Amino acid sequence: MQLNNEHHLEASRAKVWEALNDLETLKASIPGCEQMERIDERTLRAVVKSRVGPVSARFTGTVAFSDIEPMCGYTITFKGEGGMAGFASGNARVDLSDDGDGTLLRYESKAQVGGKLAQIGSRLIDSVASKTASEFFQRFAAVVSQDQAKAD
Amino acid sequence: MQANETGGYIGKRLLRREDEALLRGRGSYVDDLAEPQNLLHLAFVMSPHAHALIKSIDTSAARSLPGVFAVYTGEDLAPLMKPIHTEILFPGYQAADRNALAYGKVRFVGEQVAVVLAEDRYIAQDAIDLIEVEYEVLPAAVDMEEARKPGAPLVHDHIERNIIFEGKFETPEFEREFAAGEHRIRERFRTGRVAGVPMEPRGCLALPEHSDAIVFHTSTQIQHLVREGLAHHLGRSEASIRVVVPDVGGGFGTKAQLYPEEVVAAALCFKLRRPIKWVQDRREELLTNIHARDHLYDLEVSFSSDGVIRGMQLELLTNAGAYSTYPFGCTLETTGGSRMILGPYRIRNYMYRSFSIATHTNPAGVYRGVAQPSCMMAMEGMLDRIGRYLGIDPAEVRRRNVVQASDMPWTTAVGVRFDTGSYQQCLDKALEAIGYDEFRRAQPRDRLVDGKYRGVGICNMTEFTGMGAPAWRSRGLKRMSGIDSAALRVEATGKVTVSISHAAAGQGHLTTFAQIVADYLGANIEDVRIIEGDTAVSPYGTNTFASRSAVTGGGAVIRASTKVADKIRRIAAHVLEASPQDIVVRDGYAHVAGVTDLRLSFREVAEIAYAMCDVSLPEGEDFGLEASEYYDPPVVTVANAAHVVAVTVDARDGRVTIDRHVVVHDCGRVINPMIVDGQIHGGAAQGIGEALMEEMVYDENGQLLNASLLDYLLPTAMDIPNFEISHIETPTIDGLGGFKGVGEGGLIGALPAVVNAVADALSGIGVNVNRVPMRPAYLRSLIRSAAAEGGAR
């Protein structure tokens, strides 16, 4: 499964970059995120509740950051185990660039699901993924623009 | 052995005895059986990975869930059972044993790694979700062609390049004759992985009995082979296991297997002395019941300018999946596809190489038709291509190559004898029925009429049925006998009880076997009762699959009936003071020929046989009125049929509609035309499904992407046309009764005919259709690219 998109954010690149590295912002933005903690500088541990059609699961997994270019972007590699519901893994490249007064966030993401999720959720997985992504960016945009407003 | 002068039950459209109970909802399937009080429900943990090491299994949370009785891993159960091992004495085959519960390693998504026993199924299911299995994921081999390349991940370390079976064959003159043909065509045909998908999933109920025995109710087609398989793998005697088959809601070969769940359920019943029940859900059914027909045919023919085939060569790949299933193993699709492809055609020069490839996918097995639908698709597709190449009508190409009456008995290039058949007659009759010549005359060159491409397709097929012991010996299947049997008794009341070695999954045995008995014994059909599917009462045999019951069981029933009829004749002759040759047995009476009031009823004869009256038996005659007979049918009894199908393909969306579907079928002597038609209907529906929509889709990591009936498409009544069926009866002369099998023919003929019809419809725009399923997206993309090419020109 592939998901590529871009979003214009009403915030400076510095603000966006800061938010992209802020545990609380990420936690608040990820739909269904129940827990998130830092294991080390480049790795987070997260528990996310998610539902794909008839399969609902609590994924426990890790998010690792690599190819970090401050203010410009990074690569996220994620891996989550949902017990009998199956598993999900993948990566996403996130790139930032100036876009007028705001910032353009581009991402290219690849994910793979397995187990029950794949078996009975494949038909739904693309729409669930894009819905989850758009929800994430809605929340994320809200947080960063709020922060930007405060800073202004 | 001639039928009694009587009866005429064979050939009648008698209503099925099975149907009243089934239609009133009074059938009793595994899940309907009464549950004993201390029943434990079994549920399986399945691997989410196609290939992985099992690092650890944490069962503690599941164990502590209230209502959970026990949790076992593969390691726990290994001491109770031998790995499932399929012995095949065939050069080129390598066994790939399977632990009923995996330990150490999993090799396909859905492989069972642990079990829960609980008070009810809900708790068992909840407990499953609490078991944490830690895997180390390994790369998987999923695609057959990739899997046999050097360096591909190995499914079993001892099987190099994943070639689990390799076969080859060449006729002596092949090279010279193949080279002599003026023209050659090469084509690659591909069939999608499908499954039988019976309406009733699998399940079993194991009940402890006596001190050390179990009664094992299971939804199977092969009660004797299951009993033997359980006894062997659990180290028990057959006497400690009674296998009982309840009503079965569809088999199709899917249930002609010994499955790991059955081994586990029986082992736990022996171990715990508690009743154990397991019924799979639909996801398990689609993940773990045998799959079939992921086949790839690279076929090349050499032919003369008149369309006559000079030689043919084939390379065939079949996908075996992760293990060799029990008892058929992974060689039947491979050998079948490469040997049955010759069909009813005079192909004397032939060469093949065939491979069964192990992959990290669910094991493949013997689904209705086995390789015949796919190999006939390749063969019949090739005949159409010869016609298109030479500008000869495809029907005419078939006439020029088909085995003629004067060729009979025909022996194929691979040595299979066809004793009788009606290959040309079925074809001609089917073409006439559909109005083939008018269809062709009316068909425009581009095939386009009112926005739809119209085509007609032919399949003139053979069906290998009722294989006997020599066939199974030559195919190396160690655990497959090939013989079947019947035990017939005229009871003291004159009623007739017949136990046969078969089991039914909807074939109507209770009706058809009664028809045979009534004719050959001379009984009143109302007095005949057939019993099957219970190892305690049904005599040993090879059971029900591969279109065998009418041929093998029919022969056994004829033998037993004839033997008892002869005894009735002797007893009646003794009492009526006539010669046995002058006694006619008919409708439950034995009378002197021409003197119908000088007669004895079966009851009166039975009372003499069981010493219940003053009349004594003739001198030297033993008590009783019964016979047990085995029958080993000929190597193979070959049935045939012609399917001719007319379709329209919507030019806008690629959707196929079957306008007409004509079948002219020859299964020799027809026992019950209604039941034969029913078999053809069901098979043809499955063939249409396979041609147009069905496919199990694995991604490159070995994840099955459509394990639900929302995503695995089956044909519905909306997709199935009215089948126009007629029969030609060419009785077999090699076997008893004249019967040929019919279970698989509908599917074998329908799939290639639909493919050829669609290919014909799209041939006007230069499109090459060479794979199934032909979903709208596939056909639409072909139509679109043809249009683009046409535009570019």
C-alpha cells in the first residue's frame, strides 16, 4: 500500500519541524494513540488503537527516525503488532519546504499489513489509511497553527 | 452380469431420497450434532506470517482466562503424534512433512501454531486473542516461477529450488515428428488459485468411548482414509477409532483430505478422554482448506496446414503450497495436467516436463476436476489458436483432430486406454443445439453488436473417472487403495440393507445406489436402504472423490446384488421345483418364468435362508442371504462431454454475460438423469466462477488478501445461465454396469468453453485472452489497450 500526499500548513518551517519532533504533539495528532514514550533519542514506543472494517486491534510498536535533516525532513520507520489481528509495518519520508508564509509538508509512505488485517481488511485498508492520514494532518495542522498564533 | 429382467430403475429420474429432510431443514451437519455435557471447544491460533521462526509463545494470559481448560503449543502436542507424512512412491517426489501444530517454523499464513480448549467457543476465541507469539520473520517464496529460481527462500531445507516434484515424459518419435510440422504456436496459459469453498465449512466432534476408543464425527468425503490416517499418525489401532460422516454440505475434494485439525482434535480426545468439538469459521475455511489450480502451462504445438497436430510439448508448473497434503500429496495436479491434457485428440507425439513447486502459501490439493479444467483450457485454447492462425473454423479444427469411432479403443500418447466414447458426436450435437453455424454466419468480423462483443467457445473434453488400483499404483499414491466395496443383506423381513464404502457430500448416493440394487437384485426399490459414511458399518474402500462412486461402488453393488440374486434364484428354484435358470427375480419376488403366480417373496426366501420356517435350504447352501464384494474398476474410465457457450462482453466495462451454455454429456449408462444433470449444473457453476471471478490473492509477502466471501467472489444465481443439457450414452465396456463418472465433468468443460467464448468475442480486436479469472478489470484493460493500438495504427 502506498500513500503520497502534501499539506500546506499555516506555520513556519521551524514550528512545523519542532512539532514533528514533539512527543505530545505527535501523540495528540495520531488518531487512536493511547500511549507514546521515548525509548531513546531516535525511537518512540507507541500504543495505538485502530479499526479496519471488522478488525479492531491495539497495536504496540515502535517508531524510529532516521535520515534526519533538521528543518527539512526525516524518514520514519514503524512497526506494530496487533496480536491476533495481525501486524502493520512500513516507512514514510517526510519533507518540508517553504510555501509562502507557511510550510509545505510532503510525504511518501509505504505500508504493509499482515494477518487478519490483510485477510479481511485489504479491501478497506487504503481508505482507512488515507482517512487516518487526513485526520492526523487536521489535528497536526490545528496544533501547529495554534502554536504559531501564540508565537505571533 | 446382466441386470435382472426387471426393474428398469436405472435410467429413471427418481426424486432424491436425501432431499425431503434436507429441504425441511432436518439435515444434521457436524455443528448440529447433540453436544455432550462436558464438551470442550477447540480453537486454533494461526500464523500471521508466511515464513517465520517461532521464537516464543506466551500462553499465560490465555490460560488464566476463566473458562479456559488448556492451551497447547506445537511442542506440547508433538509427543502425541507423528508429523503428517504423505508417502508417494514416484520418482521425482520429495516428502514435505507437516506437524499438525507447527513448532520451530511456520510456512504459510494460517498455519496452526497453538490451540485453546475452553468451555465454549466464545471463550476459546477470546483466549486465542490473548496468546502472544513472537516470530522472527523470514523472506517468503510465493510466486512459483520466482520460487524455483536459485537463491529463492526455501520452504523446506531439503528441497532444492523448491521443486517438490518433477515429472517428464517423451514419446519415442517426438523430436522428429514435432520438427516435421509446418507451423508452430506457443502460448502461455495461466489459471488463478481457487478453492472449493463448500457451503458448510469443515468441523469435527470427537467423543471418547469405552476405555480407549473414540467416535470421530467429521465433515469428510473419506471416512476410511481419515480413520487410517488418524490411527497411523496417533499410533493407535484402527479398531480404536470409528469415523462417522454426518450430512456434509459440499465436499468438492476440499474434504477429501486428512487435515491437521482432525489429527489434533482426535489426539486431544484420546489424551483427555473428554469430548472435543471444532467447527471452522469462514476465514479459517478460506485460509486453510486446500487451494488449487495455481497452474502455468507453456504449451507449444506443431501442426500441418490442414490443422492436424503433429506434435505437442508442454512445460507445466503447479503451485504445491507449503506442504504435501494427506493422502493425495502434491503430485496429482502436476501429473494430471501433463497427462490428461491430450483430451479426446489424436496426439501421438508428445513431450512434457512438469514441476510441482513448494511455496509459502496454503497447501494445494485435489479440488473438483484437479488439473483437468486447466489442462483442457490450455488444449482447447490451443485448438482455437490453430484455427485462427490458419483461418479454419475452430469446430473444424477439432473435427480434424478428434479421436474417431474407428480409432476405438484409443490409447493416448501417455498410455491411457479409452474403451468407448462419443467425442465427435457430442461435439456435433452441441454445435447443432446452440445453432453454431448460424451464430458464425451472423457474427460480424469485429464481433461487435450493439456495443457488445459476441463470441462462442467450445470445449470438447474428457474426464478421467473411477480410477482403480492400478491407476493409483502407477501414480505412486501409497495410501490410496483404488478398490471399493459393498455389503448387501436381505434381512429376515425381506428388506434389503446395503452398506457401501463411500460417503456422500450431496451426490445422492442413497437414491442412485438403491436404483442399481433394485435392478441387479430384483428388489422393490422401496425395500432397499443404503448406508454409508460410517466405518463401523461401511466396508473398507477408497471413498468418494475423483468422480468414482458410480464406477467403483456401482461395480461392487452389482457384484453383491448379483451374488445374492443368484442365491435367491437357487432357493426359489428348490421350493418351486424349477431350475434356477428359470427363476425370474423382480420387484421383491422370485417367480418361475412365465408363471408369475408361482412365486416367493423376498421375505419368504429370507425366512428359509435364516432357518425361520419348516422349509429347508437346498442341499449345500449356507445360511444367510448376504454378500460382501470388493470391486477393482479398470485403470480409468473415461467420460466425455462437449460444452459450447455463447457470451457477450460489454465493450465499456469488460463484463461477461453468458447467453447460452449447451452441454452434451456422455457418462456412459446414466443411473439417474436428474442427479447427473445436478452434478453438471453444480460443476459448470463452479467452472463459470473460476473462469470469471474466483481467485485467492496472495501479495508478494505471502499474505492472503481476500479471506472473506466479500472479497473472494463466488458466482451467484445471477451469474449462472440455464444449462441446456442432453446426453449421449456410450456405456463403458471395460467396467461393470456401463457407468462412467460424472462428478467433475461440469467444471472441466465449463471453464475452457467460457474462456474460449470470451477469447472469440475479443478476437476481432486482436486481443489474446490466456488466463483466468477474466474479471472485468482484466478484460477492460485488454480492450482498452487493443483500442489504443488500433488508434495508433
